[in-house]
Amino acid sequence: MNRQRQLIIFIGPPGCGKGSLSQVCVQKLGWVQLSTGYLCRKHIAQKTEIGKQIDFSIKSGNLVTDELIVAMVEQWLGENVRDQGGVILDGFPRTIAQAESLQSLVQEKLQDCYVRVIQLGASDEVIMQRLLGRFVCENKDCQAVYSSHASSALTPQKSTICDICSSKLIRRDDDEEATIRKRLSTYYGYEQSLVDFYQRHGQEVVKINVEKQLDKVFEDFTKIIAERK
Ligand code: AMP
């Protein structure tokens, strides 16, 4: 089979820039981005039944159950995956059960995709600094991400207003120091087992150091996706 489009799986700690890099791919490459965190926050904002069930897990930095996440992913793939263009999975899979479900979903719905697994790495200090300076658009259909650090490429034009939809910028409930530490420890609890899972399945895991400006990270990313083995 001619596998034209790429399906990118990002493995990386919270705050490493998975979402921002995905957004650049959406804007510059016309790809689609599935962010399970975004879908979860939307459910919470819309006060759906799912939203009520997952609110506490998210605020405390724990993972949402595999069943709910896989159901959200399945629905999203059904509604959003077109015939062309790459697909980026931002924040999924996070457990082996999710990775196994994804293998089946790829066989059923994404047979034409060439799967790449990319591991994004940054130190805890850099992550902490980025997340403590992170602001997001309060409009749950937008959720654009900004930084209060002057050196970042993500500073908004007006400090409290979203450049895209003019809604207010707020801090995420889970971007508070104790919750960030919990999210990091949750991440380190599954990171290696996911990497091992893909390597066991013969899937190369390519690393990118993301302790640099977003445009440089995107440059590294484009080199990787240009290499088709
Ligand atoms: P993120 O926006 O990717 O940082 O995700 C925010 C929160 O959503 C996480 O801390 C989890 O509580 C939840 N979440 C997002 N994706 C997943 C997933 N694949 N599995 C379980 N929980 C998830």
C-alpha cells in the first residue's frame, strides 16, 4: 500500500510544546491536530456528562480513563480525518491500553498513514518555567496558547487578549506548581513504557530536544518528516 500521509505521535512531558508545534503544523502544513487535552477541557467547559466525570482527574493532574479517551479519539477521527494531509496526535496515546487501541484504529481508519513516533524532551526546570508563564484563550473553541515570557515566540500582541479571537487570556487550572509536579510525575510513570511499546513493535522513536525556540523545533521536525524510510 502506498502510505502517503503521515500520522505523528508525540510523546513528551506537559509544557514541552506538543500543542504549539502541532499548531505550526496545522498552519504551515495544513495538517489536522487531535489534542485529547483540548477535547477534555471542552467537555468540562460545556458541562457534558463526560466533562463532569473527568473534571477532578484533570484538576488533580491525573489521567482520564482509557475508555473515555479512546471513545473521544474514535469520534474525533470519524468527524475530522480527511483523505489528505498529515494527522498529529497531541497527547494520545498516554498508556499502553491507549497505544493498543490506536494500533487497531490505524488499521481500521488510517490505513494510508505512515506512522512516526517523536519523543520531545526538555528538562523539568524548563517545563516548569514555561508552564508557570503559560496563558490560554478562555474561549474553549479556541484555547490558543501564549507565553508571558518576553523571549518566547508565543507572546500575545496585547497582554490579556487572544490574538485570534479577542477573548480573555487566562491560566489553566492545572498550570499551578503542585499540579504541574503531579502531571510531570504522571508523565514519567508512562513515558518509557510507551517508548518500549513502540520499539517492540518495530517502530523507530525519534527524539527532538525542544529547549529552543519554536521555529528551530519546527525545523528539526520538518527534517524528520522529510526522511521516509
Ligand atoms: P494536556 O492538554 O495534553 O496537557 O492534557 C491535560 C489533561 O487532560 C491531562 O493532565 C489529563 O488529565 C487529560 N488527558 C489528556 N490526554 C489524555 C490521555 N491520552 N489519557 C488520559 N488523560 C488525558
